[in-house]
Amino acid sequence: MRKRPQPDLKTTCFLEYRTYIRRSANPLESDLRWLDMAEMRLEEVKSQPLPEPEIRPRGRPKKE
């Protein structure tokens, strides 16, 4: 019976680490893209004038 070769732990750990890094990079990139878009939209909103509030009468209505 032949003995299976033992995996090199340094190589195995490196491959797992590299896979982990690659999988975590995609969500980070999408989060950064979303933050960039939100920042651009905030600058657009800041440049717009504020809407005037609707003035409504206060208190009870007057008796007729």
C-alpha cells in the first residue's frame, strides 16, 4: 500500500488565505463603490436650495 504524500502546510495555508482574501475583496470593492456614489449624491443634494416649509394656521379654527 502506497503512502499518500503529506500536503505542504505552508502552501495549503497560503492557498486558503489567498482564497479568503479574494472572497473578501469583492464585498469591499462594492462597499467602496456605493460610498463613492452616496458621496456624489450628497454633494448634489447640498447644492440644491432647501424647500420652503408650508405655512399652516395654528390653533383652533375660528367660530363663525
